[in-house]
Amino acid sequence: MTAPRLEIDLEAIAHNTRTLVAQLEPLGIAVTGITKASLGSPGVGAAMLRGGATGLGDSRIENLARLGAGGIPTCTTLIRSPMVSQAHLVVRDADISLNTEAVVIDSLAAAALDQGTTHAVVVMVELGDLREGVPVVDVFDLCRRVVKTPGVELAGLGTNLACQSGVAPDQVKMDELSRLVEKVESGCDRGLSIVSGGNSANLDWALSTADSGRINNLRLGEAILLGNEPLHRRALDGLRTDAFTLVAEVIEVKTKPALPWGDTAQAAFGTPPTRRNGELVRQAIVALGRQDTDPDGLTPPPGITILGMSSDHLVLDLGDHEISVGDELPFGVGYGALLRAATSPFVSKKGLSAPLS
């Protein structure tokens, strides 16, 4: 079987979704499964839906189109602010989009009228993480504009935290969003069906709060796919962390000096990694590079240490492992490593019941 390859256990993804849905349901919070780290895999999307997700979301309209072409019947959300140049695609391939700019909403409205449909808009609110979001003082005016614009409908409000500046979602932030929902509903004389409190980073808050307020939706990707929460990269109770394994082939095994020799300058990707002192290292090279994955997100087998990675080579200290050229090694993946591996055309994908590509 070809390597490198990303092996996917779809039942683990369904299990994680099912567990989180059951934990959040008593709070009145539904789950939108986020497929972007799997490149919009129909197999992954179907596993999330089997686990009880009420819809799927992705940051790329191309991935939502892929889900649609894969025959996944569900409500889809574009979770990155749409590009004006893709407005017609957004209306065609997404039921809902998260928005912050009036000019973009106008473009979506025009595209929707051209296609004889209405597109649902969730207005994103800036609550301190300083990525996307409308300032709180401007939210009502933008919502009122959406309500008055043919071709779009105001579906709700949302926010995003922890992604840009690491600002944690907490009760204060969620209460502020809930109060803003009440203001918009009163001023626009209509109810909002979606109040999306954030992403997997919201789970610590959601699973410990005594009052979820108006929050009725979370957009969950990392927690479902990897079983972690993003704030501290901590494994969550009851979730599986083995849904993805990156397998790569050994192409060289040599005993080499522990330290380089000669005048040194920058390595291919800046400052060379530090190597431990010693005389000799039993070193292996694996056919895996930065074009394929993120080295900082890789977990090698126990007893094996990553010494460095260039664009095409992963260098390992094998320790006491008996490894030969042609052997395959499995690696655990973090979010960044998964994202890049799923995107790389050089990494094949293998699901247990459905292919990733």
C-alpha cells in the first residue's frame, strides 16, 4: 500500500460526534460538524451526521461542493466570510454563510436573486479575539440591513474565539452574545434561529456552565476529529484520539554522528533543530516532509525521537527500535499535521469504510 498515507477510522469520528451531541443536547446546543481538516471528505461528513450532527460546515466553498457532490444530504454552512468573487458559488453550494461585511452580503443577495433562492446569513460578532467579527456597536445596524435586503435572510448571530489571539470563550463572552441576540430580535422584530457560540474551544465552557443562555449551536471540528479541546490540547473524556494515523515509509537507516560538523548557517527552514550531545545516533529517514504535514504536530512511536524535517525528509533517532529500510512507521497527528496531510496531494487517504478522496 502506498505511503505516506492518512488512515481514517470513521467509526471513531462517529463515536466522538455522538458523545459530544449527547453531552450538549441537555443544554439545547446542537452541533455543526466542521470538515475542513479532512478537506471536505464526504466519508468524514457522513460519519459526523451518523453521530448526530445537525449540519456540516467548512471554510472552503470547494469543500462544501465536494460534500454536495458526494451525496451528503444536510444543511451546509460556509464558516469563513465569503469572497465577493465567489458569491454565486456560496449561494449555490452553502445554505448558510457567516458574514461581517455589508458589501459581501449585498453580493450574496444579488446572487441569490439571480438563482431564484434566498441565502441565510449569520452575522459574526467581534468579542475580543480580533479575527473576524463586527464590533458590538455596529451589529444591530448590519442586522437591520440584512432584514431589509431581498435575497438574504437573517438566520442568527455567531462569534469566534481562541483562533487568532487565544481568547478563551467564557461565561462573560457568551452572556454578552446572548444579550446581543435579545437586542437584535427586539429591534428587528423577528426571532433568530441560530446563535453559534464558537468552536471546539467552547467545550470547557459549555460542559461546565450553569446557564448556556441563548447559545444553541457550536461548530465542532478538532474535538470530533482528534478528541481534543484546542485551548490546552487536552484529550476530552470519553472521546477517541486515534481517528487519524499518518503512516510513512523508511528510506534510509544509518548510524551517524550525533552532531553535525563543519561551518553552519541556516538550514532549509531557518534555524536548524537542536540535536542531543553524544557520539552516535541510529538514524532513520522517512519519506515525509513539510510538503506533506506539519512536523510540530507529529507524534512518533514511543522510543523514537524526531530530529528534524525538511521539505521531503523526516529525520528520526530510532533509539532501540529495530527498523529497516522499507518498514512503515505510524504517527499520531495534531490539528496542524492533520490539516496539512489531508491537503497534500502526496499523501494518500484511506478510510475504513469510505475513502477520503
